[in-house]
Amino acid sequence: MTRQKESKVAQLIAKGVRIACPQSIEIGPEVDVDRISGNDVTIYAGCRIFGDATLILKGATIGHEAPATIKNCQIGPGVELKGGLFEDAVFLAKAKAGSGSHVRKASIFEEQASIAHTVGTKHTILFPFVTLGSLINFCDCLMAGGTGRQNHSEVGSSYVHFNFTPNQDKATASLIGDVPKGVMLNQPPIFLGGQGGLVGPCRLAYGTTVAAGTIVRRDELRPGRLLYGGAQKAGNLTYQPGRYRNERRVITNNIIYIANLIALGQWYLQVRTQFTSESFPESLLAGLKEKVNLAISERLNRLEALCHKIQEATDIQVQKSAAIRRPSAALQQKKELVACWSRVHNLLDQRRSETGDTDNRDVFLEKIHKGIKKSGPDYIAVIQGLPPSDAVIGTQWLQGIVDAVVNEALNVIPSFK
């Protein structure tokens, strides 16, 4: 054990961090021990902690079931990370992750969100109370819904969000619920049954229930629907990757997803900021803001990569069509999309700070301020304590952001209007 390593561990123990087996713990030299609370934090044997951005607040428990590796994560109070890899992610109060977790870049677990053992996430955002079972791959999606631990959105065990296409692109982020209504913590839960899957990019409304074993391939925007289905009909067809169909739906769903992320960024910037306290410090809030910006950049990059692939495929089709017949309407639409993409990209990038209707925003922020004066900076209590009419004002503000971004982006592409 190096002196530097001994010094880091010794400093944490001196602060009051419970470390039962100090010789088994590895702490990177870049780790700032001042960002690790000494108040009831427990680090079990075999854990490794890296990254100068790592933050661990009071009552957190690391590695209770298996060794855990933490790198540049912001970990809120009472969080339990029971084992696995946790990198460039944020966990708010009382979030939980079971052993074998693989939680990677730009994952956000809001208050009391949880995953069981052996779950993989990346660019995944779980709103409060959302629960994922075991043996799940759930990257590139946002999930909301539910009103508490007894009434929460859930994903059954052995579920897969299919986020990689045969054409080798990842413009596949799925919106399960949404931001404008989801942040109000008053929506019916969404249930995705085990041994099933969701083919991204997809959108599902609140109150959707998907039966176990069902693969969802289409949007369902009507609330309160039961989706079920058996095995796909068998087939054996000639197939050649590289052909793009239904790109209008794919592009539109991606733009809607990005617009929701922009709305979430404003929620963090305008609303969450009012809840800063000892248990929700600026350093934890900064982690949220950073991860949303990373998520927006990821979606823009993935969408741009898809458009380049569509351009390559379109160029080949245009050459073939020129020798045979006039280009079809579908091919013309692809050409138009490619021609307009740089303008769409720039617009979405510039709209990261879209504020929406400031009148609705200011009225809503005043409601939040009054709630905090009454109940203190308890985020869940204040949001759930909003009268329905006040929650509607907040939803209208955020939905205005989404609509403004989506409409402006789609208007750039004439055939998408």
C-alpha cells in the first residue's frame, strides 16, 4: 500500500467514514476527500473510488453485496450502491442499485429510483420511484410515471431496450412517459412486463401496461392501454442492411426526445435550484445539469451519424434510380432530410437553453417558492403537495418548451411539416 493511498483512506476514517477493511480499498490520488461525507457513510471491502468529480453524501452505502467501482459519480444521501461499476452517473436521495450493476455515462437515478441485480444502463434517466427488476439492459431511454414507492413505474426482469439497429446506428432513444407531466409526480405508472423488449426509438404514454413476453415495436400515445403479443411470425427473406425506411418517425421521435431533455434541463436549472440544501448541495445539482447536457450531445451525435448513413444510402439509390426511372417520393424525402440536417442540428444545439413561456414559468416558480417556505426544501413533498391547478401551470410551461423546439426543428424539413 502506498503512502498516498494510506493517506486517503486514513483521512476518510478520520472523518468518520466506516471502512471495515481499509487495506482492501483503493482510492485514486485525484479523489477529493472533502467531497466524501463522514456522516454515516459506509464503504465495504474491495471497493475502488476514482475521479476528481466524485461526490458521496451522508448515509451512502457502497459495496454491501459485492465490490463496487465508483468513478466520477455524484451520490446523494442514503443511496445504496450494492456492487458493480458506476461511472459518470448521478444518484439522488435513497436511490438503489443491486450487485452486478453496470451504470455508465449520463445515467440519472432520481429520488428512490432503483434497479435490482445485474442491470445495465447508459444515458438512462429514471424519474423518482421508477424501478427496474433484474437482468435488464436499459440504455438510452427516459422513464417516468408513478406517485410513490407503492405506485411506481416498473420494468420486469430480463427486459431489453433494443438500442442498436442492424444498420449499426443508435438513434434509438425511447421516451417512456415524458418530462412535462412526469416531473409533477402525479401520473399513472407504466409497466413493462418481464421477458420482453422495447425497440427504440419508441414513445409510450402514461398508464401503458405491456404484458410479459411482448416486444413493443410501435409508439403507443393513448393512455391506459394494454399491449400484448406472442412470438413473431416466422420468416426467411432476402435482406440487405443499409436500407432505411420510416426515417420520418425515427427522426421525429429523436427530436421529441431531445426537446424533452431540454425541458428537463430547464427543470433542473429553474426548479431544482430552489431545493439546494445540505442534502442537495450545488455539487449534486451540477452533476444533474452536466448529465443532461451530455445526454443532449449524445442524441445529437447519434442522430447526425444516422443522417450521414442515410445520405450514403441515398446517394447509391439516386444513382440507381437515375439509370432506371425518376426518384420515388420516399427517395426525394430522404434527399430533403439530408439537405436540411445541418440546419436542424444547429437549431437543436442552439435551443439547449430554451426557456419557453416565461410568464407560466414565473408563476410556477412562485408556487414552488411558497411550497418550500411551507414544507422546507423537501423536493418530493413540495412537488406532490402542489394543487393540480399549479401542476398544470408547470406542465404547460415545460410542454411549451418541447413544442417550440419540436415545431421549429420539423419546420426546417418541408416534407415533415
